[in-house]
Amino acid sequence: MAARRRAVARASSKTGKASKARAKATKSRARPTATVNTTLKSMDDGQVRWIYQTMRRIRRFEETAEEAFKAAKMRGALHFYIGEEATATGACAALEDGDFITSTHRGHGHCIAKGARMDKMMAELFGRTTGYSGGKGGSMHIADLELGNLGANGIVGAGIPIATGAALGSKLRQDGQVTISFFGDGAGPTGAFHEGVNVAATMKLPVIFLCENNQYGMATHNEFANAAPISARGPAYSIPSPKIDGNDVFEVYETVKEAADRARNGEGPTLIESLTYRHKGHTVLDQKNYRTKEEIAEWVARDPIERFRTAVSSAKRMTAKEFDAIDADIEREIENAVSFAEASPWPTLDAIERDVYAE
Amino acid sequence: MAARRRAVARASSKTGKASKARAKATKSRARPTATVNTTLKSMDDGQVRWIYQTMRRIRRFEETAEEAFKAAKMRGALHFYIGEEATATGACAALEDGDFITSTHRGHGHCIAKGARMDKMMAELFGRTTGYSGGKGGSMHIADLELGNLGANGIVGAGIPIATGAALGSKLRQDGQVTISFFGDGAGPTGAFHEGVNVAATMKLPVIFLCENNQYGMATHNEFANAAPISARGPAYSIPSPKIDGNDVFEVYETVKEAADRARNGEGPTLIESLTYRHKGHTVLDQKNYRTKEEIAEWVARDPIERFRTAVSSAKRMTAKEFDAIDADIEREIENAVSFAEASPWPTLDAIERDVYAE
Amino acid sequence: MANTMSNGATREIFMSEALREAIDEEMQRDPTVFLVGEEIGVWGGSYAVSAGLLEKYGPDRIVDTPIAEAAIAGLGIGAALTGSRPIAEFMYSDFMGIAMDQIVNQAAKNRYMFGGKARLPLTYRAPFGAGTGNAAQHTQSLEAWFVHVPGLKVITASTPYDAKGLLKSAIREDNVVVSFEHKALYAMRGHVPEEEYLVPIGVADVKREGTDVSVITYARQVHYALEAAEQLAAEGISVEVVDVRSLYPLDTDAILRSVRKTHRAVVLYEAVRFGGFGAEIASQIQELAFDDLDAPVLRVGAAHAPVPFSEPLEQGSFPDAEKVAAAIRESLQGVR
Amino acid sequence: MANTMSNGATREIFMSEALREAIDEEMQRDPTVFLVGEEIGVWGGSYAVSAGLLEKYGPDRIVDTPIAEAAIAGLGIGAALTGSRPIAEFMYSDFMGIAMDQIVNQAAKNRYMFGGKARLPLTYRAPFGAGTGNAAQHTQSLEAWFVHVPGLKVITASTPYDAKGLLKSAIREDNVVVSFEHKALYAMRGHVPEEEYLVPIGVADVKREGTDVSVITYARQVHYALEAAEQLAAEGISVEVVDVRSLYPLDTDAILRSVRKTHRAVVLYEAVRFGGFGAEIASQIQELAFDDLDAPVLRVGAAHAPVPFSEPLEQGSFPDAEKVAAAIRESLQGVR
Ligand SMILES: Cc1ncc(C[n+]2csc(CCOP(=O)(O)OP(=O)(O)O)c2C)c(N)n1
Ligand SMILES: Cc1ncc(C[n+]2csc(CCOP(=O)(O)OP(=O)(O)O)c2C)c(N)n1
Ligand SMILES: [Mg+2]
Ligand SMILES: [Mg+2]
């Protein structure tokens, strides 16, 4: 009965009712300014700048990619991270060099936050030889092994056991490194989630499972897919499972930092549910209306970049001029990335069977 | 660190220390006699007899199969349910005709409790044409579709999504039937567990996930395999997850009955952790000593059949003579089963490619 | 159906519509048929096959699931064993990797392991194939895994007509049928009759008659073969194109009939060449028609690599009309 | 090692011991090598391959896991990507169905998708094959799935010597190697040198020379082929037995060399005949040595059924010396 009601509600979400009700229930809790300030105070100017820069880079990289896609300069699927920038940025800000991440189909944000070069990313989206994968991977398959980014992934949930493996490697090698596995709310129901998290928890591995709950997997609401919230799962693995405001870069940073400390101290994994929202459709092509305009508008109003800018401005840590200067730099970077990509050669047929095996 | 400690403890469990400590921790809680009596009172004589008969049948069927195996009359693997009889029996006692079960590699108990014929089971173990599967399945692959037994399974955890599917079928067909999925503590870490339970919970399907925690999967202690007890997982799926004494047939019966009522009322699944113990090794061939003699002895002392007999005797519901008469009947049944099996023909080669497809 | 046109005996419709009609008609015909999978309801299916069906049949028969491919496979099995007739959809056949245990160890083997007593009227549907720029994890052709598993039947169509008729047969089968749908064909149009019809499983179809070389193929590659045949006709080469349609059971007789006529065979498939299903076809031909062959059976398949993203690489990695034509010419020249 | 004997240049040991020596030696040689899987530690491995290694290397390098095959596959990938050299064991190859996404979509494709930059020094080990009375879900031969996946190498040995040498090579590879170990061979004894050696991946081995027919085979079936060859020698038929050892890459040259000498080939494998790896071998032979063949390439494989439990059925369902001998005779008689 209840299931049928939910399903009907779901079908009717096109008309917006269900979606509206949900939007209320999931409003992100505004954190007291005091906490924000404490975190902000603990950061040096470089860090503050880096956070802004990173979030802007992600935003502008994707807006530009969208244009290029619509101008038929690239193909395949593009999944935009716009609106979720605070999660990848806050999380990677809390990492140390050499730490690892596994990423998802919606991976540009993680990739940039882990320090990747936008020109090589753009070239990959354009399918050129100078791209991260020489054009073989595309948007869904970018890694930067040198930076510890073990790669985006087209299979929902599949990065989780790999992250557990990286953490097992760290434990055995005693390299003191920590791995973050980013995944979406849609990965919550996968067997890979459960196998990966349970094994990590039994072995007390240094890994952080970071669920980016942007509330939908395609048209499926997270509450339809997951019988209980991700944050209710900690006790099932004897690990902490905090739920945080994923649009608050400071909260993300603090939570991940604590989890990374636990991991490095041999206390095992943490599962974090980071509540956020994707402003755009599931892919660049998604025009469906399973979400209401109101819901989208509400979340756009909680834009993580604006929130950060406001907090930093009112704390007088950066001036409008400084922000603008960063913005201008990023515009140049992005322009360069696009012209680099466009000027780069297409791969040739002899490349097809290369890179399958190591010699 | 902790993981290493645990692993070392594990390795040293051969010497018995860890195992002993655990045995203490997992002692089954004796239920107040009052409760036992209430349940017992609620049962008619037929039910009481059926429970004893069923548990004895399982015990004697397997003891006989073991002899036959040791006399090289059968081959493959045999997994004995001896010591766990109260769980299958109490659970199936709470079902109605037409309800479904999925079973495991350790499936003889479920099979008999669901009403299967021992002669056809024995013939299957002997690999004969008269066996449940005409000799094609063996001990690990017996089903009785007519009785609602959807089959034993050689793949740990794999019955769980199938049970969820049976329950989905029941919901769509509105046949009012309930499915029990039996599985071991070793299936707790499988992706199949998580996918099957989460989907059932989101759809509020009429299914009962019954974990037979006999404390080991091969040599692996359940606490090594599962980061938290199975009974801690309910909240992760928004379903109840009681932990019960699996050697107390009354408690199993009451718990499953309640879960079946919930299921039939459209309130969705229940996850039950039934604590029990296998008296024998993992398979008929297992001679390894990952468990202490003391631990085994303690659990043998809590034999579910003996406990039932004592409770029923002191409640004066059955006399020693009545018990003995049942025992004698079962001996005859078993003898018949063996002679039936031994007298049955071997399958012939033309059978090999038959039964693969329906016409 | 919204998109079908009533213009006499046949209509030209997309393959996605043809598949939808098959599902719709069978759901109407038999109340135990239902569809289960990811994003098949509200979203309408990632290739729009089930668009509109949620509205028509409601959430009890168009069952949206979480992302849980092993569960989806298992839902089909459990429901089929207990009296329903499910159609379970994988959003991409690549995701069947997650469900292989359920499909192979459970669905395919249940009947046999239980002595022929289990009945599994169960259809698995899955889009496959490359050409869409979706890169390595969304473009595989994995039919070779499934044909090798006794207990499964495997079908794949090259036209809307076959797609509808085969899928209807699959749904009515009391066996587990895996139906692969080539992604590039969903938007292909073709004639489909107004009246009801079935295409039997296990029967190949000669899509073009010819006398010089037989091309044995299936799914999208049928169209490349036809294109090549058209080109080569101009050169005076007569190519016969055999669409096997059903991979298991395979219509070996039809293949042999063709080869015994042309004396030359090229087996064409989009999967990785090495270890692909075409090897089975080629092996059978040389084994059963050895003396009829004037040249070795050639195989054209995809490169030995995951499917690359970049357009020139992706296009270059799998067969097309030009590559088939080259193989046909090679076959006519005789031995390598 | 407890069970090895030092009697000069070689010792006769079980294949399980040979495999253990390979793991042990590589673990000693390279501290980044570790073994992970179910019941490999306290239990010692379900076929005792790792018996004693927990005591020697401790739980950090002999990593027992819960029952979670997808996680086991992923543990190997993550650890390999970050600088370790894992050996991940599946208790039965049948259970790899649960891990197919990790093996195929992740392990096999990571390097390619990331433009050749990922390095995956990773070995998957898995027992396979029938003959043990373990029924349908514990006896499959699924090598055909893996040879068809670019990015994987696939090996399988027929003797303790090859088993040790191949596994050592696999562990040292910077690629993902799937090593299938036939269950019936663990208890087979064979000579293994005292000193260290490697068997290269990609090189076939002629296990018996002959002039009339080539039998191309691998793993347990090598022994049936040798048995048949011995029987047929008495009838004056000279059989060459080629053990491919490495399924991918396949030593096509060695196969063709043999066939060009004997002009007849029988391909023998224990997997289901239809769609099995033998089809690839047969296809290549007829394609590349068409004019050298005096008869069609015949294939001998298992019945089209899940593996049955009952002894007569199980034994009857897969090839043995008698069935190979019959095929060899048929090959000598020429065309079907
Ligand atoms: C195993 C698997 N099943 C299905 C898909 C198809 N798919 C791609 S993204 C997606 C939704 C994922 O949702 P979520 O994890 O919440 O991530 P989001 O897109 O919201 O970032 C689906 C169903 C897939 N890629 N992999
Ligand atoms: C997926 C899978 N992995 C591994 C095995 C091998 N195996 C068979 S039984 C078993 C232990 C199962 O433990 P549990 O679920 O607790 O059941 P129990 O044997 O204790 O009844 C294992 C590892 C298997 N059959 N299936
Ligand atoms: Mg999401
Ligand atoms: Mg157990």
C-alpha cells in the first residue's frame, strides 16, 4: 500500500506536489555563523583563496563545457556538478598530498578539486590526444594517478570497493594515506556500496565514504531508492555516519578533516552524507521535469559559491576586488583550456589498440 | 591496529582463546519459562507433535546421510544443519500453506521443515532418478516448488534477491503469500544481501529475511565478517531487526509469526537474526579446529531438540512414550528413504541435456 | 499507442516503439506480465522504450527500482518462479556484470538443478553496442558471455519488425531469454504490421539474397552488411546477408544452406573479435560445410580494446560497411 | 615449504604446492605482493594452496575477507593502482559472476580508459572445472568470458611445473592476469625444479609430438588428450598434443605450426562446447591454415547443460580420453 502510494506520489511529482513537500523536508540547516567563523579563522589566506578558486573553476569549467557540447563540439554524456562544488572542494581541502580519491560519472568537480589541469580535462572532453586519457576516456573516465585521483567511473557504486582497496594498500604499505570515495545517493542501494563499506569497516581501513546526496539519481528521489537515509547506516557497520550540509564548504571541510584524522589514526572508515543539489539535469541532455521549478530555485538560492563568498566577505577575509581578480584569472584559464583543446590533434587509428596492456 | 589484533586473535583461535571468549559473549539468553509456556499453550497438539517430528527428522536425516557419505555411497559436499533445527522448524511452523522460502547450501533443514519428502531428498543425495532433481542437483540444489520451497542455493547470499522477487510477485498477484529467505551470517557481507533487503524495504514487500547466525562461515567468525551484528542493520533499511535465540523453537515461531503478520498487512519486511550453532563442521569433510572443543560442547548442551523435549515434557503436553513412538516412526521413514534411494536407478546419459529448457 | 500510425496494413515506426508495442500488447494480453528496472517509469526508460506505460499500467506493473542490478535480476527470478511473467530491464547491458551471478548461476540453472521442475518465464532486456560516444563502460557487446550459458536463450533484432515479433515470443517463452537491443537501432524506423504477429526464436532470416558470398551477422551489423552488399553489387558481386536473429538457439541449418550455395562466408559482429560469438558461427560452418567452402570463413569484429571515447577511435574500433566489404573481397580472393 | 623434497634438480610435488611455492617466492621477493581472499588464512585456502602462509606472513599479507567477491576484486584493483601487487583469490571461479563488473568494467579497462597511465599489477586466481560432484554452481569453466575482455590476460596450467612458472610470471606482470586452476589438478603430482624459473605468458607448449592429428587443448583436458594419444599410438595413430597454457594472448603461431605439420586439428576443452574458447581456436586455425587442412577442425567440449550432480551424468557431460579419441578418429576419416 505504502509503496503504491509512494510510487503514485512519484508519478505525480511531475505536477510538483511531492517534490515541493520534499524540498521543505530537506532544507539545509543553516549553521550558526560562529562555527563558520571558527573554521574560517583556522584557515590561512591561501586556503581561503584556494577554496574559492576551486569552486569557481568547477563552475566555469562546466558552464563552458555545456556551451561546447551545445555547439556540437563534443559528444557522449556530460554530467554537471554545478551546485555541488562545496562538497568536492571542502573534502579535498581536508586531504593531504598523496591521499587518494575515487570519483563518479559526475566527476569534473572531484577532479578539479584534486588539482587536475583544466586544459587536459577539456581536451579529454573534446576527444583529443592531449586529453588526460588521450581521448580514450571522455568525461566519465578521467583520472590523474599522479595526483591520487584514481578515476571517474561510469558504473554507479563501483568506485567504492576500489577505494577500499586503495585503503587496504595504504594500510599494508603503511604510507599514512587516506582515500575518499565519492558516490551519489543513487549508489546507496548497490551491492558494491555494502561490500566495500563492510569490508573496510571490518578491517578498519583508512577510507572515507562520502555520499553526495544531491537527492536524485536521474529521476529517482533518494528516499525512493534508499529505504533509510544513508546517515542511518553507520551503526550497521559500527562506523560514524554524520549528515552534513553539503553546500557549506566549511562543514564539509571540518567533517572530512575529522574523518581523515580518524582514518590516519587507525580508527577506520567514516560514512558521510553530504546533502546538496544539482542545479542542472542528470546529463547535459536531460530535459525532464521530475523536479519542480520551485525546488530548483530554492536550491539555486543556496548556491555554495555565493554562500562562501558572503561568509568570507563579511569576515573581511577577501575583498570584492580579490574575488574579481580570481574570476578574471579563471576566465583566462578556461579560455586557454578551450583553445588548447580545440587546437589539439585528434587521435589516429593506430591508437585504438594501444594502452590496453602494459609492456 | 585493531584489525591486525583481531586477525592475530583469529589465527590464535586455533589455540582456543578467542573462541572461548566469544562463546561467553554469545551465550544464548534463556527465556523466562513463562513465555515458553504461553507459546506452547497457544499451540495445538498437532503443532507440538509436528515441531518435534520435524526437528527429529532433520537430525536423523542428516546423521544418516553422514553415514552414507562416509560409506562412500554419495559424493560432493554435504552441509549439516544439525544443532540449528529449531530455526527452520519454528520459522516454517509460523508459515501458511503456499508461502515461499528460499534456502541455502545448508538446506536440508529448511527443506524438511517446508514439508519435503525425505525419500526423494535422500535419493537426490544418492544421485538417483527418483531424487527431487532426478540426480541433477544433489544436496545443494533441492527445491520443492509445489510446497513453495524455491530451492537451496550454492551461492552464498543469492537466495535473498530471489526471495525479494517472490515477494514482489506476491504483491503484484495479491496472493497474500509471504516469503522467508533463510541465509547465514556469512551472507551478511554480500552485495546480494544489501540489494535484496533494500529493494524489499523500499517496496514494502512481504518478505522475512531470516539470518541463521550459526556464528561461523567456514572458519570465519561472524564478527570478523560483519562489521556490526546483523540485528544492528534494521535501521539502515527502516525495518525491524530483532535478535533471537535460534535454539528456542518457540521464540523463533513467535518472531516469525509476527513478521509474517506484518508482511501480510503490507507493513514490509523484517530482518531476524537467529543465534544458533552448527554442531558439525562446515561440510562433512571439515576436520579443521577453528572452534574450541569447549565452545562446541557448550552449544551441544543447548541442543534445541532436547530443550524442546524438556519444555514439552514438563508442560505435560507429551509423554516419553509419545516421543519414542515418533522417534520410532522416523527411524522407519529414514530406513525407507535409504532403501528407496539405494534401490533407485541411476540416471542415464540421455538425461544430460534434458531439463535445460522448457518446451 | 501514441506514436503508431494506422495507415493500412503496416506502419513505419521506430524500433523503440516496436519494442514498446510488444511489451504493451503482452501486458494487455496477460496480467502476470510486468516490467521492472531502473528509470522505466517516471523517466520512461533511458531509451524511451517504456515511455507512457507507467501512466497506462501504474506503478504495480511498471516497477521502478533503485540502482541494484543483482536485485533486478533476482526480482525477475523470484517473481517468475512463483507465477508471474516478468520482463526485467538493464539500463545498459554493461551493467549486467553486476547481475551475472543471478543471471547465470540462478536464472539459467534453476530449472535444470531442480530436475526440470522450475518454470522461469522471464525476459531480460538490455541495450548494447557502440557508436554513441559513451565510452568503455556503456558500449560493450557481451552476447558471447550469454550464448555460452546453457539455460539461456539469446535474441537480438536488426529491424523494428523483428524486434517486436521476437520480444513478444520471448515474453511468452517459459524460459529465460536475454534480449539485446542495439542502442543505435532504437531510432531506426521500419515497417510493422497493424495486426498481431510473432517472430519465432531460433529462426534466422535472409535479409538479402545473393550467390557469391554469405555474410552471417546480427543486430546493427546487418545494416552494414546490407550497405556493403549494395556497394558490391555495383562491382558485380552478389552478397547474401543472413541475420541470425536468435543467437541461441542458433539456426545452423539456415546458415549452412546459405554457405552451401555461396561457398564463402564472412561472419560479422560488433563485439570484440577475439572470443566473440562469431567464432562459434565460423567454427560450425567450417566443421559442417568444410567441403563446400572455397575459402576460409573470415570474421570481422571489433578491435582488441575497450571501446574508446573519441569519435574517430570509436568509429574505427568496430566494423562498418567498408570493413565488411573488404572482408568480402578478401573472401573472394581465396586463402590468406 | 613443508611438503617439498630436496632430491637434486627436481622434486615431484602437487600442483597445489607448486602454486604455493609461486606465491611464497614472489611474496619473499617483493614486499608489495600480498594475497587476499576468502578462507585463505586460518582455513588455508579451500584447496590448501595457501596453507601455512598465514603463519609465515601474518594477517597483513594473507588477508582473509568476508564473503564479498565484488569487494575482493575491488581490493585488488585499489591496492594495485596505488602501488601494491595483489593476488586476489576467488574460492570458485563460479563466484566471479558476483565480481564481473569489477573485473571487466574496472580492472580490465582502467588502464585504457585512463590513457595508458594506470598500472595494474594484479593477479586473479580461481579454481574451475568439473569432475568433483559439486554440481552446477561450483564446477563451471568460464574462461570464454574472460578471453573476450581486452585488458585481461588469461592463463591455465596443466602441470605443476607450468602452474608455478606461469603464476610467477603473472604476479610479476603489470597487467591484470586471470589464472584459472583446474580443481582436479590440485592433487596431481609433477616434477618441479629446485631452482627458480618462469614460464612466459603467451607461449604454448607441445606436450607430446605427433604427425597425424593435432589436439589443441589446455588444463585438465591436456591429460585426457595425452591418454587418448597413448591409446591411439597402439593403433598406429600419431597424435600431437599442444597445451596452449595461455588463452590470451594465444600462441597462434605454435598452433599453426602444429596444424601445418599434421593437417588435422581437434580442439578440446572442458567448457560448454557452444560458444566456448575452443571456437576461437578453431576459427583461427581454419582461417589461417585453410589450405593446410585435410579435414574440418573438430571441437570437443561439454554438453549443453549446467553441470549435473550425479556421477554418471557429470562424467558423461564433459570430455574425456574416449571422446577425444573418437574425435581424432573422426578427423582422420575426413569430412563429416
Ligand atoms: C550500475 C549502474 N547502474 C545504472 C547506471 C545508470 N546511471 C548513471 S548515473 C545514474 C544515477 C546515479 O545517481 P547518483 O548516484 O545519485 O548520482 P548523481 O547522478 O545524482 O550524481 C544512473 C542510474 C550506471 N551508470 N551504473
Ligand atoms: C558467493 C559465495 N562465496 C563463497 C562461497 C563458499 N562458501 C560456501 S558456504 C560458505 C560459508 C557460508 O557461511 P554462512 O553464510 O554463515 O552459512 P553456514 O555455512 O554457516 O550455514 C562459503 C564461504 C559460496 N558458496 N558462495
Ligand atoms: Mg544523486
Ligand atoms: Mg554461518
